Amino acid sequence: MAVIGSIRKHSTFLVIVIGVALAAFILGDFTKKQRMGSRSVVAGEVAGEKITIIDFNNKVDQNIEATKQQKKKEKLTPEEIFRIKNNTWSQMVNTILMNKQYDALGLTVTSDELFDMVQGPNPHPLVQQSFINPNTGKFDRNIVMQFLETLDQNKPEIKQQWIQFEDYLKKDRLREKYNTLILKGYYIPKELALMEYSDENDKADIQYVSRKYAMIPDTLVDPTEEDYAAVYEKEKERFKEEPNVDFAYVIFEVIPSIKDLQDSRKEVNQIYEEFKTTVDIPRFVQLNSDNPYDSSWKTKGQLPVQIDSIMFNSPVGTIAKPYMENNTFHIARLVDVAFRPDSLKASHILISYRGALKANSTITRTKEQAKQLADSLYNVIKRSPGKLEALSLSFSDDPSAKTNKGNLGWFADGMMVHQFNEAVINTKVKRVTMVETPFGFHIIKVTGKKDLEKKVKVAMIDQEVLASNQTYQQIFAKASKLASETHNLDEFDAAIEKDGYNKRLAQKIHKMDNHIAGLKSPRQIIRWAFKDNTNVGQVSEVFDLEGQFVVAVLTNRIQEGYPSLDQVKTRLNTKVYNNLKAQLILTEIKPYGDDMQKIAGLADFKMDEMPALTFVSRNIKGYGTENEIIGQVFGTEEGQKFGPVIGKGGVFIVKLKKLTKASQPDNLDIIKTRLFNRLKSQIDRGEIYIALKDNAEIEDDRINFY
């Protein structure tokens, strides 16, 4: 109370202080935005065209809704949403780059073309796949027309999906036109086809003497910085990287303490006593359990082993004592016992309506209209059950009806949606009933039941043992101590060793990565690591990641472009050492010129032959890939030698013993077709877009927002 009184006493002062601080924050934020200018709302820039965060988020929202509809899910996981964001960015980059190509070439899709793709004599394949008559299993133009005629009466999300669908059709047609232009401009001269034929069919028999670098110990060479620098300059292009970071981190898992376990046990025991006398069991479970009430029937062996025998050998109302498994307390109460069929068999007709679960987008009838139709069919089938199969072909909205005539075959008790399952259970064989489910109205004919067995309905209360606020504070204090008392990597490592923490490493992490071993949601750590004011060696604040506290230290940062020589030095070792070993070999054989016999007599040298070598071959026997050697073979006159040549795996002197030219082909069309198909395959794989993307100026600033 003294604290409350003090606050009241100084309330005016507090209001002034808070007001000044708030004003400073607002003004500071305003001036910061002024300095940042328009960049504060720019998620990226592609070939000079800005993508605002508003446009990006709108597109993400559209794709999230489309994915929900496609997967029939009300909520997506954070991982799914992040994946959608990345896919959306890729879509927007693709659209910008390709639209620039289309505009430059004057490519468009007219409204007449779009009409023809949807309603013309040969609709787009996607249209044909999307509007299938469930009774025939084939594309139905009438369903397209019916859908378009009622589009304005449909839900807004259906209209939005159709707009997106049309947009995709346009893009696909533009892509088709663009690719066709490229293919039409591709000409294969006769000489190019002949060259391709010769590369594959000319045969060279060679003799070579060589020595492998691997035969020379590394200790015989001593690389200098100049040696590494020379190789780095030649090889640096293959080391080009996107911006990435390395950091070390320590995870402080928030785990319940012994006291938390004891407190949780007390609470569970109290719930156990109340559970004995409660009347409204489902409501009690909903209020006290981590999981919703499960009203399904269980057979012997389906329940946890701790309660299975108890529930099957006790009267209704029995409550098993609380038990613990996987850090969760469980309480079970026997709600009901019955002998029920293990398997059921039925046929049905589904009458769906606009807005029903998983209803086809082409269905326009209202729920009231669906009920009227279902009532009419029920009255007919109740009098003549044998008509159900024929009527299902004409009326059922179940897509499987066209193949099974509504016959669902045998299915396990509990497999169907609850209302449907109980309707079958409660209806005698050969009788007809009707029931409403989230999918619509079902006219059901029960055709079989078998294998009656004892089943139980058990109410379960599950309560996970959670860390208390006190435990959270204690674990946070440890993390905070590491973050506040260490200011560089050396201090960080020393503290870890002193306190016995487990140090983990994250390497080559890129801006838009979303997975780091052991971390549940690492985006905020990655964003911290990429901030301009985060320096190498800097220790982070404490990050709170869904039951984990994490402290990190930035250990390395590579800006876009080429890493330094020191950063890739170890990756150059093989090339540098082989270069120096090659010089040793050249010095050793220099006195012998190109006398292959004498050189072959030297230690670790070997003479070998390889017949029928072709230009498109990749390997030299005993060495693997040696493109430079093979290239020189086919540039040498028969009977001539060349070398010494520094190869990938050793030094070679080669003699072309015989070159057999392939006879002229009777028909070059086969080769030309193959070359054409090779290009078409590259186009179909999107390699043209990849080339456009690689050569475009793309700035991705999404990390500033998420």
C-alpha cells in the first residue's frame, strides 16, 4: 500500500516524465523517418522498380488466403507463412523482370484472348482441370458458364480467387509467347550440327606419361602468401557470396523447476477431486485441460497403457488416479461403455451448398435450397432404397460418386465425421436416414455392420507442467548475466567455459533464412546479426524465443561480393599445393624434353594408354575429370605429342597415336532436333529467367520488416 501511496503522491511528476519521454520518442521517430525518407516503406527494388512493404504485404495476404482455401485450413503455421512470404517475393521479382521483357517486345494478352482461354473452343488446361462435371469426370463448359454468371453473387474471397486465376492465365500465355519467340529465333547451322556429331563420334587413341600430385608429400612444398594471392585472383569468382553471417549462441531452455512440478501436482490433485463429482463433464474438461474434450469411442488397446485396463474393467464414472507422462499430468474418467460395430458400410448422396465445408466453388445453391433438395431425395429413397445409386450419379456433390455411385464401402467406427458416423450407428441395416454435417446434407443407406465389440468413451484432462514466473525470472537472470557481463567474443567464451554452458555455432546464415539448429523462431536473432550497427565480436541482448532465452555473439560477417583471402584461404590449399607440386614435376622432367620413355622411368611416373577417347568424354583413366587434356588431344595432329601440361590431378605428356574421324552422318535432322530439344528443355526449366535474375540489380530489404 505504501508503494501505491507513493505513486499517487508523485503521479503528476510521473505524467510529466512519461509525457516528455513519449514526445521525445515520437519526435525522434519522426526525424528518423524523415532521414530515412521513402526507404522506410520499401521492401526492395528490382531493376529500378521499388516494391513497397504495403504492396508486398497485400500480396502476401492474398497468397495466405489462397493457401488456406487450397489446404482447407483456418490457420497456417509460422513456418508456412514464412514460406509464403519468400514465395511471394520470388513471384514479385519474376513479375517485374518478365514484364520488362514483355513490354520491350510488345507482348500482351488481349481481353479477347483471355475470353478464348476461358470460354473458347479450346480452354486453357487449368480451366479444363478446374471445371469438371462430377458425374462424367470430364470438363463441362456449362459449369464454367454457370460459375461466371453467378460470380457477382459469390463470396468476395471467391471473386478474388478468380481474379488471381485470370491473372495466372495471362502470365502463362505471356510466358508461352515469350518462349515461342526465343525458340523461333533459334537456328542450327549445318556446321554446328556436324561439330556436335564429331564431338560425340570422333575417336582418339592416346598414350600418356604422367605423375599424380598426390604422390608428392605436402611437406616438400612451402606456399607463400603470394602463391595464395595468385590462386585467389584466378579462383575468386567461385567464392562470390550473398551477404551472410556467423554467430555463436547459448540457449537457456525454460524448464519447470522441482517447485513448479510440486505446485502443478497440487493443482492436478485438486482438479482430480472436483472431477469425481462434476456433472457437466465436457465443460469441465474444456475449462481444465490443455486439449479439447474427445467424445470418440475407443477399443481395447487404443488408450494409454496406464489406464487401458482400468477403463475396460470398471463401471461408468470410474476415475483413474493422475499419472504423469512426457511432462504432462493426465486424469481419466470413464464416461460411457457400449458394444458397437467395429466396421460399418453405407452408401450416401451428399447435397452441399455455398459455404459448406470443402464445397466446390461451382456450387451456388443456398443452405435452404440444399435442405429442400435433400428432403425430396430422402422421401424418394426412403420409399425405394434401390434408387440411391442411380440418383447419386445425378445429384451427389461427393466427387467420388461418379466412380462408386455413392457406395462408401466398409469403414471403421469413428472414421467419418461425427454426425454421419452416429447416424449410421443408430440406423438399422437396409434402412435410410438423413443427417446434416459441416459438408452438407447426407441421405444415407446403411448396408452393413459387423464385429460388435466393447468400446469406451473416456474423458481426459491433460495438464502440462509449465515453468512459473519465478522460474522464468531465474533463467532470464542467467541469460541476462551472460549478455550484460560479456562485451566481446573472448569474454563470451570465457563466461561459457566458467559456467558450463553449451556453445552452439550458426554459420553461413543469410538474410532471409528461417532455420537454425535448436532455435524455435530465429528471425529476430538473424535480423540483429545483419543490422548495420551490429559489429563483429558484439554480444547481443537477451532474445526471448518461445520458451527459450538466447544470447549470441557475432563472429563473422561477409558483405555481398567476394570474401577476403583470409576467409577462404583453407579452401585454396589443394589448388595452391598442386600448383607448387606441378612446378617440382616440371623441374624434374625438364632435362628429358618430351622423351616419354625416359620420363616414364622416373620414380612415381607412369605410362598408360587410353583408346577411343571422345571430345565429350570427361575423364582420363586413373585421374578423373581432365577437360584441358582432352581439349588439347583434339587440337593435335595424329602422331604428335604435346606437353608437359599441368592438369587437375597431375602433370601429363600426351601422344595422339591415332585419330579416327567419324563417317559423315546420313541425316543431320536427328542431331538438330536433339540440339533444339536441349534448348527447349533449358527454357522449360526457367533458365532464361535465372539468367535475367542473375544479371538484374535486385535489392532485398525485407529483413528491415520481418
